[in-house]
Amino acid sequence: MVDAIFFLSIALVFYVYAGYPLLVLAFGKIFPHPVARQPYEPSVTVLIAAYNEETVIGTTITNKLDQDYPPENLEIIVISDASTDRTDAIVRSFDDPRVRLVRQEPRAGKTSALNLALPQAQGEVLVFSDANSLYGPGALRQLVSNFADPAVGYVTGKMIYASPDGSTIGTGCTSYMRYENALRAAETCLGSVVGVDGGIDAVRKKLYRPMRADQLPDFVLPLQVVAQGYRVVYDADAVLWEPSLKATQDEYRMRVRVSLRALWALFDMRQLLYSMGNPLFAWQLWSHKVFRYLCFVFLAAALASNIWLLGRGGLFYPGMFLLQLAGYAAAALMPVLERRGIRYKLLVLARYLALLNLASAHAFGKFLLRRKQVVWNPRKG
């Protein structure tokens, strides 16, 4: 029985990070669903929720105004979430009728901010940008070209985390996003992507459904779009850059927050997990999200069962135990090794995966205690 738990746990860890992506890639090539992208210029409203973002908000607005897109079809609404710095003044300083400020008082978080701005948005397409998201010059045009396909309801672009300081956390985050972007490209070929980032996303306004303040718009809204019978797709040519976090503590807190809100989103949209009308997406949702967030359980079960089995199987179980121990030791010792100038990509990846799973475990504990998070401070680059 214990050996069955060990092998099942190892198999599930492999499935989460490699098996599922390989199956999606294969199925997408066998049963491709291309997106009928073509030039398309609908009216667009860029929504930017901001809390105390005086250091970046001006640059972000300028970046959107400079997009290669018809000026008459573009408006920008910044929703200040009760900011106490110069964020509001900077937004008002733009002498351009396309830029508007909406103030949310009292502070209520990003989701409430988006709900508040919805009635004032004139665009057929809503684009969501973070306060520090910088788009490539043609990103907006590329993003909306996907809506020329009537089956597409939501589009996410390619997020690239910049790590100029070369920190371990920054490098790990960058590598992880490359992996996620490749998986989203494969999921798009198959039908719909399961997860988006929120910094460069777009939705048909008619499909937007107001959400509770505690719900994660980057996750709940795409699921709502799928529930309405539309595709959620990824476009690698719609690019944005954001600075990665430098400190382990900042990245960990962000991952706990995102994981907790994603778990609540899965609970709120749980009907999609058992959808007989869309079994393909149900399989994707279980594989990409539920099993991913529960991977810490599989890892813990693999280690615990391995310890139990150390006296059996000759050298196999001791060897597997040492392999697991080495991975966790590398993750724990990486900061010490980095200070001594020792850096290997495999060790960086081991540390980042350990951080992700520890954050998932922390978030799952909060979820079981029915805790929720609505507001948070701006991420630090």
C-alpha cells in the first residue's frame, strides 16, 4: 500500500509539470483549433486599477497613449483605489481627453475598482493593465486582432518578467513564466487557456460580469467567459514587460495571495470542474489548476512514503530519498550558495518550485480557514 502511494505521488508530480503539458501539446497538434486573427480596430477602453503608484503610473499611461492604435478608438480609465500619494494628481496632469480618473473611496481592491469603472467604459473591448505594465508598441493592436474571431471572448498576452539584477527569485520567476507561456500557447491550439496574468488581458465588454470584491478577476472572469461558451486564448505577439520581484519574501507573499484567491475562484466556479458540456476544459482545469495547487500534497506524500520504504527495495528507495533530499537542500541553501557566487539554473529552478509549493500549502491552509484577501500593497520591482 505504501509503495503504491509513493509511485502514485511521483506520477502525479510528473503529470502536473510535464505529463499534462505534453498531452496538451499532442492533442493540440492532432485536433488544432486555430484563432482566426486579422486586422480589427474596435473601440477599446484600457482599465488600470492603481493604489499609490506615483512612481510608475505616468509612464504606464504614456505607454498606452503611444500604442500603435487609432487614437479615436482608445480611452484610458485609471481607477485610483483611495490612493494617498500623488497618483491622482499625475493622472489629472495628462491634458488628453482620452485619459480619465475614477476614484474609489474607501479602498476596496482591484475587483471592485474594475466593477466601478465598467459603466463608464465606452469601448467594445476592455483591456486590463497593471499600473506598472509596459506594452510593446503593437501589443494593443495584436491583442484585439483576436476578437475578429467571433468564438473568442477573452485574450491574454505574453508577460515577460525583467530581472535586471539577476537575483535568484527574479531568474526563477522569469523561467517559470517562460514555461507558463509555452503551456498557454499549447492550450490555445487545443481550445482555451486556463490561467491568465491580468497585466495584458482583454475581454468583450458584453461578456464582463461584475464580481465580488474578494474574487480574483484574472481567474474568475476568464472562467465566466468559458461558461458563456466563448474561447479564452493566448497571443504571444502581444507583449508586456514587468519587473520581477527581487526579495524572496515579496515573491512568497505575492504567490500566497494569488494562490488563495485562485482557490476561492475554483470553488466559486466549481461547476466547470464537472461540466458535461465541456469535458475538455474540465480536464484542463483539474490538471492545470487544481492538481497544480495541490502538488505540495503529492510532494509531501512522496517524501513521507519514501521514508517509510527506506528499508525495502535494495538501493532504489534510498536513492530516491537522497534525490528528494538533495532537491530540498538545494532550495534551502540557494541563498548561501548565491552569496558565494555559486549559481546553477537547476538549483534556481528547484528553489523557485519549492517556493511555489510552499506558498500553495500556506494558501490552502488559509482557504480551509475560510480566509480571503481583497486588498494588498503594490508589488515591488
